[in-house]
Amino acid sequence: MIEPWYAAVFVLVILVCLALARLFLGPTAADRAVAVDTVNTLSVAVLILLGVAYQQIIFIDVAIVYAVLSFVSTLYIAKYLGGEL
Amino acid sequence: MIADILVLACLSIGILFNTLGIVGLLRFPDVYTRMHATTKMTTFGSMFTALAVIIFGGAQFISTGDSQYVTLSTHTIIAALALAFTNAVGSHAIARGAHRSGLKPAPAVVDRLEEWAP
Amino acid sequence: MSKIVRTGANLLYPFILIFGLYVIMHGHLTPGGGFQGGAVVATAVALVIVAYSFEEVTAMIKKVGMKARESIGLLLFIGAGIAALAIGAPFFSNFLANSGLLFGQVVPSGPNPGDLNTAGVIPIMNLAVGIEVWGGLAVILLYMLSGITKEGS
Amino acid sequence: MRRGLVIVIFVVLAAGLSTIPAFFTFGEPAESGMDRYFIEHGQAQAAANNIVTSVVFDYRGFDTLGESVILFTAVIGVGLMFRSMRGGEEHEDE
Amino acid sequence: MIPAFIVENSPALMVIVPLVAAFLSPFIGRISSMVRSIWVGGAMAVTSTIALILALDVYSAGTRLYVFGASAASAAVPPDSGGIPIRIIFEIDQMSALMLVITAISGFAIILYSLSSERSHTGLESFYTLYLLMITGILGMVSTGDIFNFFVFLEILSLASAGLIAYRVDGGVAVEAALKYFVLSTIGALAILVAIGIYYGQYNALNMAMIAARMQFSVLDQVALVLIIAALAMKCGAVPMHFWTPDAYSMAPSSITALLVVASQASLYGLFRTVFTLYNVTLNAATVGWLIIILGVLSMVVGVTMAIPQKNVKRLMAYHAVSQTGYMLLGVGVGLAVLGNQSLLDAFGYMAMEGGIFHIINHAMYKGLLFLTAGAIFLRVGTYNLNRMGGLGHSMKWTMVFFVIGALAIAGIPPFNGFASKLMIYESVFVFNPLLAVIAMVVSILTLASFVKVFHSIFMGPALPEYSGVREAPMPMLVGMGILAVVVILFGLFPGIVVESLITPAAHALVDQGAYIGAVLGGA
Amino acid sequence: MDATSTLLTGAGYWNPLAWLLGLLAAIIIAWLIYSMGEKGYKPGTAQAEPFISGNKEPEKGMVHVRAGNLYWGYLEALRGYYDRLVPLHSGNLHDYILWYLGITALFLVLVVIIS
Amino acid sequence: MFWNLPLVAVVALVIIALAIIVFKKNLIKVFLGIVILESAVNLFLITLGYREGGIAPIYTNAPPASMVLPTPQALTLTSIVIGVATSALLLSFAIIIWKKYGSIDIDRIRRLKE
Amino acid sequence: MIPFLLTFLLALLLYLLLTAGSGNLLLWSPQELVAGVVLSLLAAAVAKNFLCRSHNFRMANPLRLILIPLYLLGPFLLEVTLANLDVAYRVITGKIRPGIIRVQSGLKTDLGIFMLANSITLTPGTITVDIDEESHDLYVHNINVPAGWEAETGVIDRELFSLADIPAWIRRIAE
Amino acid sequence: MMEMAIHSLVIAGLIASALMVFYFRDLLAATLAAGFFSFLISVEFYILQAPDVAISQAAIGAGLTTAIFIIAIRATARYEGEHP
């Protein structure tokens, strides 16, 4: 019951690397912000799955912190883009 | 046993939707449409992976009676809720910022916001 | 930012706060601790800062209060060390551990789920560092924002 | 000229730093006396289940004090940068 | 006489007192400027007293240990750990005690001075907070026995220094100086952190005595040695990396510049501690010794030659600081170059090291004094530009006297302390390599020449009409300068006592690695 | 270890007592010269004013030799040296960082290869 | 087998960060380089403490196994805090320099020279 | 007082959720309960002005709070699934017809418009781009604008959703 | 095996994003890449069994450092060199 977690994480990490391509290509800053936001979401999934894979329950806290905090940096980027900062 | 199958099913659904989301991110023409792909599909996919973990935790709790699996499930629920909540608000903020920075939806049939222009 | 973000920040603020306090308080049992929890709490303040305009923020969050929080946290931290000095142990000695008093419960060795009421002065120090980091990071953000507005006007 | 020198410097630095992967092995710490002590006695002495916390706040608590002081210093320094000056402070002349 | 509690816990109290004062001073400063002055002055006085008590204790009773958080303050090695020190240890031997003395004296004199020199500025509560933190950083750096703790105090010191260098924000130039200083020192500190990682990975120890006991001088250790030497030499302003020094020294407020001199001495202390205590005979003494000697000679020559054409008085003095750092590097470098050879060490090695170490304390005193006089002149005249000054000797007599004392001391004119240490360096270096001694003497002459120029253009000549309203510097500043001047004269008149009681034990403590290790690990 | 102990450096000799005596002698000589001065000098009268062969007295600021003019010959003689040295202090942060890194690299080469 | 990949990555990151610091003329870019350098050093410290098959040094209900070394993690925590303090101070310097000089190009920040 | 109590209770709820499984007795150990109460009081003292900024205590009614999970698990989940299938279809085929339209909602309260906006963002091929602060009209980017909508100045909110009447649910909860 | 692959991918992403910081001339994009770098290094810490550090890095690197960098970019200029 360990291997599927790792497989899922592997696919997700590949997806993260694909999102890196959008970060590189993205013509505007907004595209890049979207890419980073996507990576945040994926990272939370990765962290949760890895926590289960390592059988360390306490690792899930990291995922919560991640989910909440990346949101704030996204908001700062959005506020800067909107010219309100 | 049935829990295992459920977990696997949820995981594969989650992975599928995440993959589609990334494909959309790479494929769609402009920011807003890309945002459609990522916001909805990666959130949905990550929720499903979280659901897999929750089901796993619940099944383990029932079979072993170890209270740490309750912790696992509750924390995962909180993470998933936080994810949904923050993603919705965050993508709204990015969309708003992008529009205010002068980025027009490229292939648009109608743009009412442009006419309103606060 | 728009009303949606503001409402979201208002809703989220107490929850991030309590989550940060949870991370601070469980520093000796789970990953986390004073610094990490303090950073989470400071992020809650950053959330409010980003959701409102600078004028509204200065009315809501006072720099003096945040600075006071920082100094109080540090004093509490160093005070926990000085308390050890006062009872005759060296500076920073963990005099409450295994003493049976507050946070003084004895921990069984080996794997165990952990109990909040352990670890001596460590939870107190965690709390102190958490309060300090809360004030410190928030006040850094506020100062840097004030640098922007002066330049703009 | 200058560019060549810079490249030489970078090559030498890279060579010097690559002694690190050459002599350390990932995943096998060469020596672990101090950390074994922490892992074995940390739970009993500091009464904390999280060994990292007991290292941070008990065994190396003084470092943590220093770390907090650094944050405090940064805050005071940033505050000094953005302080509001009353009228004309003196100006250094060139 | 002194309560046993204070003597026992003085290493901790020495750090606690300025820290607590710094934490409270942003709020106490809001009450009134008077209360703030009393608060910070009192805190600094208490700190200095504790540091002096500790130094006295070390000189009379030998190396002191203070183990943070252990069951007893001297229990360096827990019984069940198999001989490994696991906690952070403050280890104060005679060399550290010497640095404590320097910091205590200069810190107290400078804060008296700054109480009146900075009176008209804004943001003073932050100024004093950072001042106290800087003192904490120096005290911690010189007394710690744990290498990561050394890094932490180094960072405290550089952040506080950077904030203070940029204190006069409004011109923007001060911020530029602070930026250059801080970027360089951040990169240097990260290099030190890499070196710490290398030590940790090899020996699983962070305690300096433990690392020293296990040191093997493998390739990794050589890399770590280079990283640490380069970073600390940069931080103390040795020549090819001295470029930040004139900028930072000339743009900081004068009182802070005087303290920055002490701060760079602390970096120098770190350099010596690394070379002598961590490595000692394991390293290739000739190579590293010659590297340090070459750095020292370059610093002396380039520093003094750059100083001569300067027109800004503080910039000129800053280049002299670089030049004088060269003397210390030269003296101790000669000691290092003959480290493995006991007979040569006895013949002239110890003498050279004593000269270098004596120069550290002398330099901190007279260079601090000179910077303080420069600040006093600036306070009254409003410029640092030598071309615009003249005839101030008519109105600022005491300042002139102090300046003369400092200038003669830095030039190595006999009745002052600079001569004593320079004489020791000349004598011993002449035995080692005559060329180096000749260079050192030439540099000394050039120093005198450039200070003649400064003295002439500031104080001599007829009283200029635009400075007719200039008065003497205020009283607290004169007291601050006076303390340093008295120390300069005393050290100059009685060098025998100072060398015998302070310097020789420090030099021997620096060389004697076994005693340093033995104090922690027991036996050895 | 009394207050008059002598600092011996192998060849040099420093006794504070000797130096105090020297200082005393210097002060006495200075006082003697001072006391041999002109008795008829009275400040405030016309004899205190400068007399430059009947020319007009220049302004006070003009008389003073400014710092930039000192050591002109020295600087001129060492022009080649200064022309190389001064541009090194370019004020450019990149140069400073590169000097630091370069010295690190040089030391690396020296220490690691020689040892 | 694994060719010390994390350590190699550390060296690569340090070199990239130094290249950013040295070759880029914008101050903010230089500061980003410093942030990357700090992260690389932190990664180096953590890598030193990793033990193959080890678990995090926290006692929970999880099955007991050998633990990774806790000290580097403590050091890294300190180092991260130092990093954020450093970048805050550096950025405030950059803002002030922009206000006073009108540029954050390193080639133009050279009023202090010679 | 009421904002304080409300914040306190919600914070305590979250804290208890986080520490569930810490003890054998009722899932919570007594120390955790004490600590939870103390920390929640602290959090409430700091944050009491935020949760109920508009001083609108409609949400203090527990019935409304119970409705939220029902709403999330029922109509909302259904809509989310449908929307994702829809977007997945568009990702694969690439058939899009994007545009920004104006949606009129009759919602008055901040919380209501907040929930509606987030529901719109997460559900049917739409993202809230901006909001008219006075009239609470939403500007919505639609990935596939149905034929004929581009001419309308304002679309009624429930026309966006295909199956469940989400605005009605939100009205029931928040107003 | 799978772990090793994950680990290698994360490291590759780290180096790629660091190179991106070098490459971008738009400072906002560079900051975003640095944020990405922070996420990845946090995941790397997580993989190396250091959850404390991972939380710390997530909170500081991903949240606050990005925020203060963006504030600084707003207070100075967005593009490196001249505006493109």
C-alpha cells in the first residue's frame, strides 16, 4: 500500500516540471503568476501524498501551512499587477 | 479491500484531472482561459487526492483503532478546505489584477468589464 | 483589492491565527514551533495588509502594537533564561522539564503520541518566539509599505 | 581580460567547492556522536518528542536567542531606514 | 567585594544586560531624552563593568567556561556523552579577555561621546538599540567557544553595523556605503557557514575545542580554512578586499566609526582564533603564515599610500585603519609562520605576536580617539573636507590636544602607545625578514607625514573668518575622548606592565592549543 | 613588576622613567625659550599687526595653505603608482565582490596545492 | 549510485547564485542571487544530516527507525531567519537608494569612490 | 461582545479539529482542551474586529452554519463535478468561445456575494474577474459564452448554473 | 527507485528555476521564479526528512520573502535596465 502514493507523487512532480515550462514561456507576468499558483496547488497535493507515503502523520501540517501561505504571496502578486500596491 | 480500491480510484481521478489542468495551462491561448484550466481542475484533482488520503486514514482507523489516523484525516480535510478556499479567492485576485493591468482576453466575443471601466 | 478578497481575508484571519497558535503551541510535539508558527501568524497580518489599502491598514494595525509585541516576546524569551539563572542553574537551563510543574510531565521514552503538558520551558519559549516573530515580520512589512507610499505622493 | 579573469575565478571556485561532493557521501554521515546523544537523551532530558525543537530550544537555545535578536535587529534597522525625519538633518558634503 | 553570583555568571550577564537594555530602549526612549540617556549609559556602564570583572577573573584564575543550559555552568562534557561537548560553551581565555577589555573601554567611552554628539538627530532610540546590539555582537564573538554561535554573533554584528552605517539616510550616500558593506559581509558570512557545514560533516562537532582536537587537515579542511580566512580578512579590511572600509568608515556617524574599528578587531580575533586554535600545527604554517604576512604588508602599504592624497578627513583616517590592520596581520602572521618551530618561536615569534596583539588594543584606543575628534570637528564645523578647514586650533583647544595625542600615537612617536607595539613588531620582524621591517618603518613615516598634513590643515593657520563662531566641543564628548586619551598615554608610559600582564598571557593562550582544548575536554 | 619596569625587545629599550625625564626636560627648555621672549611686546597695539613691507595684508583665508596643496611633489613623483592604484577603488559593488571571490580563489589554489 | 546528486546540486546552485550576483547589474536581481545562495547553503547543511532510510527526528506513533541527524535542521532554522532578516534590510537599502539616486543600477551607485 | 464570542467559538472549533485524536477520552485530552480555550481566547481578542466586520450577526444562527456543509456536499459538489468535466472536454477538444459578461445578483450581504463569487469561480466554466462594489454585480469571464449572451447587458445569476439553484442556496444561508 | 526519480526531478527543477532567475529581465518574473525555487527547495527539505525546516522555508521563502520583494519592486522599478 506504499507504492501507489509514490507513483502519484511522481506524476505530480512531472506535472510541476511541466508548469515550469509555462513559467518560462509565459508571455506576461499574469501567466507566470498562474503557473506559480498552479504549482502551489500541486505542491500541497504532493506534500500530503508524501506525508502518507512516509507514514508520518505530522507532515500534513506542512501542507496546511503551504496552502495558506502561498495564497498570500499570490495575493501580493495580484495586487501588484492590478496596480493597487 | 474495498477501501484500497476506493483509494486507488480517487488517486487516479485526481491525477487525471491534474494532468488535464496542466495540459490546459500549456495549451490555452490567454491568461483567463489558462486560469479556467488550472483553477478548477487542479483544485478538483488535488481534492480528490486528498479524498484518497482521507479514505485511507478512515480505513486504517477502523482496522487498527489507532487515533493518529483520525489526525491524518482531519488535517487532510483542513488542508483540502484551505486549498479550495484560497484557490478560489486567489484566482479571482489574479484575474482581476490581470485585467486591471491592461490584459485583454484575447479571443473574446464580448468584454463587458471593458465597457464599465471603473 | 476587491470586496471578495477583503471578505475572504476577514474570514480567514482568525483561522490562520488559531492555526499559527496551534503550530506554536505544538512545537515540541509536531514539526513547527515558535518561529514557524510566528511566521504563519505574521502571514495572517500580511493577508490583512494585502487585502486593504494602506490607509485602512494603518488604522487597523498599529506599528507600536506590533513593536511592543516584538519586545514583549523577546523579553519573555530572555526572561525564561534569566529565571533559570535566578534559581541557581546556568542561563537557559531547562529547569521546568520533568519537574512535575507546568509543562513538567515526564515523557515515556520511545515512540509515543506525545502530550502537550511536557517539555519544560520549551513551550514557553516557543510562545515567546512566536509573539516576537509575529510582531517583527508584520512590522517589517508595514515599514516597507510606508516606504512605497511616501515615494508615490 | 576582465571576463577571462572572472571565468578563471569561477572555475577555481567550482573546483574548490566540488571537493564537497567528492569527499562527502550523501546519506551516510561520517560521524554522528553528538547527534546520537541528542536522539538518545533528548527525549528524556528536554522532555520533548520533537528532537529538533529540543535541540533548538534546549541544547542550542542560546543560538535561538541570537536568531531572535537578529530579527529584532533587522526590524530596528528597517525602521531606522524609513523613519520620518523632522526638517533638515545635516547633509554630508562630498 | 564583588558578589560571587556576578563573577560566576558574568559571561551570561555580559550578554544579557545589553540585550535587555536594547529590547526595552525603543519604549524607554519614548519617555524623554534624559531618561533614554541614563538608561543606555547605565546599561553600557554595567556591561563594561561586568566585562572587566570577567576579564580580571580570567587573568587571575585562568580560562573560564560557561555552559549554557547545562546542570552546572562548568560541566562542559556531560558524563554520559562519551567525551563530547554538546551544548553551547562560552570559553574565555586570556586572548578573549583582552578583547573584552578593549570592547569595555571603547564602548563606554564612545557611548558617553555619542550621548551628546548625536543629540540633534531623529531615530535615536533605534540608534542606541543598535549600538547596544553591536556591543552584544562583539562581546559574543570574542567570547564564544562554539563556531556556529560565532557565526550568529557575527551576523548580529553585521546587521547592526549596517543599520548604523546607514544612519544618516537623508544624503543617500550613507546607504550606499552600508549597502556595499552589507552585501559583502553577507556573502562572507555565507562562506563561513559553508565552512561550518564542512566541519560539521567531517567531525560532527560544532565546538571549537572539539573540532580542534579532531582536526586532520584533509582537503576539505583546507577548503574550509580558505573560506574562513578570506571572509574574516575581508571583514577586518585587509587589502585587496578593503574597498568597503573607507566608504563605511567615512559615512557612518563618528561614534559608530570608532566602534566599527573595534568590530573589525573582533573579526581579526576570529581570524586568529581560527588559525591558531582550530588548526594550529596541523596546518601548513609557512604557507598560511606567509599569506597573512603578504596580506598585512599589502594592507600597510596600500592603506597608507591611499591615505596621503585624501581630502576627506574621515576617509583618510579610514585608510589609516586599513594600514594599521596590516601591522597586526604582519605581527601575528610572523608568529604563525614559525609556529611549528619552538626555538624560533621563543627567539622572535612570541615577540612578534605580542607586538601584533598589543597593536590591536593600541589601535582600538588611538584610532577610536582620532575618529571621535573628527566627529567633534564635524559637529562644530559641518564639513569633513580638509580643504575648507583651517585655524581651528584657536577655538577647539582640547580637541586639538586629543588629536595630537592620537596622531602621535598612530605615527609611533615615543611617549605614546603606538611606539611600544611598533617597536616590538620592528624588532622581531627584523630578525625574521629585514625587508618586512623596513617596509613597516617606511609606512610608519608616511603615516606621520599624512597626519602632519591633517594637523596642519585643520588646526594650524590663522583663524578663518567663516569659523569665527566655532566653540569647543561639548563636555560629554570631551570626557569620552579623554578616557581614550588617558588610556593611550598610560599604555604608552607603562608598556612593560601592560605587556607583561595583558599581552603575554594572551599571546601564549593563542598559541597554546592544548590548553584551550583541555579546558573543555578535560585532560588533553 | 613595578611601575618603572623596562620593556626589553631584544635590541630596544623603553623605560617610562627615562621618557618622563625627557618630557620634563623638553618642557623646561620650552619654558626657557618662552621666558626669553621680547619683554616689550604688548598685544592690542600697532606692533601686533602684520607688516609686509608696506603691502596690503592678504585675507586670512588666503594665507592658509590648504590640504590639497600639501605633498604635491610627492604625489607628482609617484604619479604612475597612483594612476594604477586609485582606479581600483571604483565604487562598483561588482568589482568589490569580484576582488573578494578572486582572493578566495587565489588562496584556494595556494593552500590546497602547496599543502 | 546516486552520485551525491544533492551535493552536486548544492555546488551548481552556489555557482549559479554567484553568477547572478556578479553578472547582474540590478540590485534586486543581486538580492535574489543572495537569497538563492542562502537557500543553497541551507540545502547543504540539511544534506549533511540526511541518513539513508532515516525518518524525521520526531517521536510519534510511527514505527521506530533510525532518525536523521537533528543538529543541521536546528542550524538551518537559524540560518533561514538570518536570511529573511538580511533580505529585509537589503531591500530597504535598495528602496532608499532608489529614492535618493533614481536608479538601482550597480554601475550608477558609485558616488563613493577613490 | 457577540463578535468576540463568535470568533472564540469558531477558533475553538478549528483548534479541536486540529487536535482531534490527541487523547483517548472523547478524542481530546484535557490539556489540549485547556490550551485550546486559552489560545482561542487570545485569537478572539486579536481578531474580533475582523470576522464580523459588518456587524451582521445573521451567521450566529447555528442552523445557517449547519447548512454550509450540506450546501458544500450537495449542489456545490455536483456543480463542481459537472464543471470539471466540461472544462476537461474543452481542454481536450480546444473548443472555446471566451468572453466577459455581467451577472446581476440580488445578494446584499458581503458574505453572500463572497460565496457566490467563489462558487462561480470554482464551478461552471467561469471566473469572477471583478465586482461592482455598489450594485454587487459580478463581471464573469466565461470560457464558453452561450449564443445570444453577448448581446445582453446583464445575465441573471441562476442562469449560469445548469442543474442546482446555487444562488437560492446562498440566499438561504447568508441572507 | 521511485523516490530517487522524484528526488532527481525536484533537483532538476531547482536548478532550472535558479537559471530562470538568471535569465529573466522582468524582475517580477524573476521574483516569481525565486518563489518557485522556494517551493521546490521546501519540497526538497521535506524529502530529506526535515519538516521543521520545510515549514520554515514555506512560510518565509514562499510567503514573506516574495511579498517583501514585490513591495520593493513596486517601490523601485520593474524592469532590469531600460524598459523593453
